[in-house]
Amino acid sequence: MPSCRRAVVPSAVPRSAFLGGGVITDTGYVTDIDYPDYFHSQMSPLLLSSLCRLAGFDAVRPEPGFTYLELGAGAGMTTAVLAAANPEGRFVGTDFNPRHIAAGTQMIRAAGLTNASFLECGFADLAEGKVALPAFDYVALSGVYSWVDAEQREHVLTILDRHVKPGGVVYINYNAMPGWAVSAPLQRLILEYSEALDGGVLHRLSATREWVDRLVHADGRFFSSHEAALRPRLDSFGQWADGYVAHEFINRGWQALFHTDVARAVAGAGLEFAGSVSPVRPLRRTPEQRKLFEGITDRALREVVADFLDDTQFREDVYVRQPRRLSPRERGEWCDEVGLCLTERRGAMHLHTVSSRLLNPLLDALEQRPMTFTEIAQVPAFSGLSMAAVVAFGERLTAEGWTSPYLRSAQANSAEPAWRLNRVLAERAQTAAPQSAHYALASPVISSGVPLNFIQAQVYLALTGDDPGLGADTVERVLARLHDCDIQVEISGNAVKRSSEVTRAEAVDILHAIRDSRVPVWRRLRVLAGE
């Protein structure tokens, strides 16, 4: 593994062209605004291995000593959370933005994580072998594959060919066609207009938002003809965090991709498509839609047909390198090891989306402890179901965010690294702008993380600090933050109001509701220090 926490090579960051005061690299990639802090639970090594192995592929397992590479790691939150939740693995995050690398390095140092490192380097440097890296069991890219130009994507393919082990797993999240067919012209318009302006990215972004709003209200035919399809994209452009919007809308290399193009490209690196992180789509098919797949044996073509049926805008593809097929016995052995852990409180679940005949008995069992799929199959309500049906039901719950994969052998892992990082993340989250970051708490039970918002962070810090009773000091801090943030919040009785209007009594109710709903989950996941 790299011996340094932060490696800088002379050609790590491509030379830049200064367009209107904003730094855009010669690859067309924006660098003068940082990408927001996000945790992506879909990139969990356990989730990726479980998806592949349950689908019958002999993919790597997250066994002690496994290696994990995140390409385009941003400020490093996902790499850090996964490293803390998997202390037996070794993690490397790369990015060519030096501010991202500095932030990620500071995070892992503050938490004392010794199994993670960050490297400042571009894809070209890795592809050309200028940075010494080992072979990896897992490689993950979130978003960046469709944000860089064709040359950079070729570098990514070279990296995968050179550094993914046989049986290794690759996760690629990207903007997809045909879901972006209507919005792609909007992205191009935003790019062209913003590049014609003077000033830095934040100034140009603000001016472009105002201009696009005027354009929409000028009753342009393109907008009126596609209003329903464009509305979600216009809302995200106007309201989402600046760092995300800049990367999504004003990268010149940006391109929405068809699944077939991605699958054929990575096939050159010996990678075979194993499945999608979200398995919910087939469950929503009508009988007429299911018939459309009859006679289509090409897996890539089946995925594209599904994308047209679903108007897919973002794909989360998982690939395995040079895999062999697992025997029925081997698949059964994996079901003896892997299963589900409940990661949400029962009252928050929408029971109408799945069979309550199966769900309620399973929740009763999972509230007691995590269970392997073999153990779940022995719950009386599941009697008579095939193991494939049991697994499919569990994958549905995970896709809904109610459960997370659980590996029995990982339960002996130390929780200390997770507790140290969780303190660091909670301290950051309590002061973060609500829409600028998606924080998480690391859990050694699920080898991943669970979401954490800025109010929950206050509760976490109080419970693990000197105010377990959520006293006056904590209430005043939360009330001050709510008044600073002009957002909508839910108070008792499911009423919604502006946070600037929340009273002290309502702030107390909010804190107690979080304590009552999240603390049992946190204890189940061992994210609270000392428990």
C-alpha cells in the first residue's frame, strides 16, 4: 500500500485553463469549487460482495486484509466511514483536487484511522503507472465516470484493467440514458451560459440560476413542452448544494451514458456485469412489461430495455472481474454467513410497499438481533419459500433503506475506530449547512454507515458527552442552529414549519423524538461509544 497519507506527484493535477476566473482543467473538469461531503452506503464492500455472490458470482469477500480503492473520492467521507466500519480492510481514496485530499487526510488523522490514506493524483497518473498501487479487491466510482471526458474514461478503464484482482468487484455510478434525454440539452445550455460569464464558479453559478429561472418563465417552448420531465432537474439546479450542482451541470466532459456502452467498455478489462445496487425495479413490472423481455438473452440489452421502461436517470452498476459461477452449495454457504440488520425504526416504515405477512414476523426477529439469510428462512412465516425468494425479500428491504447487509464473521471487529470517527463526523455535522453535506455514522455491525443530519449530530454528541439527559445547553444549541437555517422541519403531530419559527418547547420535542427513535437503532448498530 502507499506509504504516505497524501502523495503529490508533479503532474498529478492537469494544467488548467482559467475561463472567466473559474478553474476548469484541460479535461473540462471543474476544480475551483469543492464537491460536498457525501456518504454513499451503496459503495459498502459487504453490500457489493453480497450482491454479486447472491447473484451466483464468485466475487471477493471482505475478509481481513482486503483492499479498496475509491477513484474520485472527493473530501473522503465515504472512504473514511468504510475504513472505520471495516478496520480489517485497507482503503485508498484518490482525487486530483488538493483541497479534497487535505480534508480527507485531516478527517482520518483526527479519528486516528491507520487503515486509510488519500492520494492527490489524476486518472492519467494512475493509468500511466506514475503512482505505485497494488491490486484491489474493490474499486468504486460515484458520479465521476460521466463527469469526465472520453480520454479520462479511457484512463479509468486502464486503471481497472491494471489494478482489479480476479474476482474483484467494481462499482460505477453514472448519469444514464434515456433518463437524461430531455435534461441533457438543459445541462448543455447551463454550461454554455456559465462559461460565457466572468468571475468565479460561485458567481457564475448564481447568475446562471437567475438567468435560467427567467428563461423558464419567459414561456420558452422547449420548457413548456417538457415541463414535467424538466421540473425535477430545474429544482435540483436551483436548490441543491453549489458543489454538487457545479459538478453536475458545468463540467464540459459531462455525458449521460447508455448501460450497453459502459458494459462493453469495461468488458475490455475483463469485467462482467453482476447486477444493480437497486433491485427494486423488476418488482414493479406489469405483466405486459415482463413479456417484453421474452426472447432477449443479452443481459446488457435487457438492462437498456429496463432503463427505457423506468426512464432511468442514474445507474449503479456492479461488475466482477473474470468471475466463475458459484455452485448451489457455495451459494448456500454464503447465506449461512450473510444476512440482514435492521437499520431503521419500525414506525418509519411504509408497510404497504411489501407483504406485511412476511415483514412483521421478520421485523419481530430482527429487532432482537441481526440474522443470516439461513436463519431468516427458518422464521415460520418464511416456511415454504425458496432461499432465492428469501434473499429477494431481504434485498427489497435493503433497497428501501430499512435494512443493511450483515456479515456474521465481521462482528468480532473492533468498534473503537468507528467510535473515534463518529465523534469527528458528529462535530462537523452539527455546524454543516443542511443541504451541503450528507454525513453518516460508521457501524461495525453492518460494515457501513447510517445517515446523520445536523440535529441528530447534536443528540449524538450530547449522549456520548456530558449531557445524556439532553439538558438546557443542548436545547439552546439546537434552537440556535434551527433559527440560523431557513429550512422546513417536522415537529410533533407531523406538522411542518420553518425552522426559524421553531419554539424552545418544540426544539425539546424534536430532540426527544430523535432520542426515542434513533438511539435504539444506534445501539443496535454499535455506533455509540462505549456501548
